[in-house]
Amino acid sequence: MLKPHDKHHEATIVKRGGGKHKHDEHGGAWKVAFADFCLALMCLFLVLWLMASRNTESLEQILTEADGNKTDQGKGVMPQQIGGPRGSLIERFPMTRTGNTDAPGNAAQSTQTNPQAQPERVSYDTPNDLQQLAKALGNMSEEAGLASNLESVVTPYGLRVMLHDTDEQGMFVRGSAVPTGKFQALLRKMGPLFAKMENQMLIVGHTDSLQYADTGHSAFSNWNLSSNRAMSARAQLLAGSMPTDSVLQVVGMADRAPLDVKNATAGINRRIELLILTKGQAAAISAMFGMPGKKSPLTLDVDSELPDVNILQQLRNKLLPGAKGNGNGH
């Protein structure tokens, strides 16, 4: 209770002037900003983790065979992605190394101790043998729903198997070397059949005549596309347990050998050809690109491979006067 002499005095309130003090930085605003930063960082890590999981599932799907069994994971080449035409990405599928990945000599010792470990391989050299092989491949394509996409022709060089596009079904994703699901399953199903044969094959890729927008010399073209598709087909055959030595050559021919010359953009021109060679034809191609055979010196440091004597004799017989079938017209 105020005394009588204090009633006339007013209360004095002292306000200190505003200003920054040394304890102001200890407020809570920075904690809120730091919490927001941590939340954003956690969201980024979550997105990256989901992307990695998706890539892992895609890789497992590629490495999974048609019957659900996994191929030799860990022994293949991890897939890479390279820049393709017009900025697209062309996936390179893993190629399982079916050769010996362990210490040298382990595979040879296993086959010596257990002869049944190495399956017996069949040679297709006669037209009848090649026709039976063509029939087996035709049945596989029919089961895969690609009966109209496969054609086989028996030639003097071997069996020519053409896997081509149609209006309803394509072998690859347009403009890329990624095989469609049915084509991938068919190639992997062919792998065990080719693993049982002694014949070697050529894998040839073909495209239609549609050109890319960039026509520069170093730009991605149909040559690259046909080569990539041939290599992709080889990878799928190897994933289906076909041995690596079954492939003698992989070639990309772009649009230089169309089947439908009147319609250069026809689906039948976009194809993969498997030329299963006879033993004689495979040996001739190997000799063509390999080391020469017997040599005969022409001059110093200049050698020439001797031609086949039998072939030369047949040519002489045809050129002899009075030979059968030798006419005067040229």
C-alpha cells in the first residue's frame, strides 16, 4: 500500500534502446532451416535409392532366361549405356562368358575325368541335315509366336536363317539395338540348340533405307545400328548357353542388301541373318581372313599363297577347246 507522500509520484519505465546483442544468434531460426535441409537431403537419397532398385530389377530381368533360370551372374560384362542417335540411349546387354573363367586347365581336367560332362556335338553338312535344323528352328519360332518373322533357306554355303520385322511384330525397338521380348526369348531358346552343333555361323545385321537426320561421317548411322543389332543378337544367343566359338563373324551391312528392293523401307529389310556354315565354307572364310596357307616366293620379301590345285584343274578343263558346255559366245 502506497504511503501518502508517494501517491503523487508516477511509475517510471525505462526502455533500453534496440540493437543487436551478442546472445541474439542463439535463436531458433537456424534450427528450422537446418531441419528443412536435412529433409530435402533425405528425399534426394530416397529418390536415388529407388532409381538404383529399378536398375537392379531391370538387370535381373535381362539376366533371367525364358524358363526363369538365371544365367551366370557375376561372370558377365556389366551393361553400359552409350549415347545413341538423336540423344537416345542404346543399351548394351551383358554377355555371359561361357568360356573357362577359373584357373586354366580346370575345364579340360573335368572333361577328362568325366567324358559325359561335354555334350556330343552334331555336324550339319548335308542338305538333309540342314533341312532338319531349319525345321527345328521353325518350330521354335512358331512356339514363340514369331512364325511369320522367320524364313530359312538351304544354300550351298549352309543354312540361311532370316529373322525379320513384319507390320505386326518387330525384332528390335525401332531405331535401337534393344530386342523385343519375344525376339529375346526366341534367341535364348535357340542357344541350347546351337550349343549342340559343330557348325559355326555368321551373324549379319540389316536395316531399312531410312536415314538419320545427322548425315555426318562420324554420326550414328545405319552401319552402327546394324552392327549393334548383330552384336545384340550374339549376346542373346550366348545368354542362351551357345558357346562363343560358334560365332565366326559378326557383320553389319546397313541397308546395302535389301530383300524387298522395290520398297526400301519394308519391314522384311530390317532383319538379323544367321548363316550356319558347313565345315568347308567355315574353313574357307577362316582362311580368307586368317594366315595364308602354302606360300611360293615371287621375289625377295614378296610371297604369294598357292591356289588350290583341284580348283585350277577344273578351271583348265572348262577352258580347254571342245570341253563340254564351252561355247564360242562371250
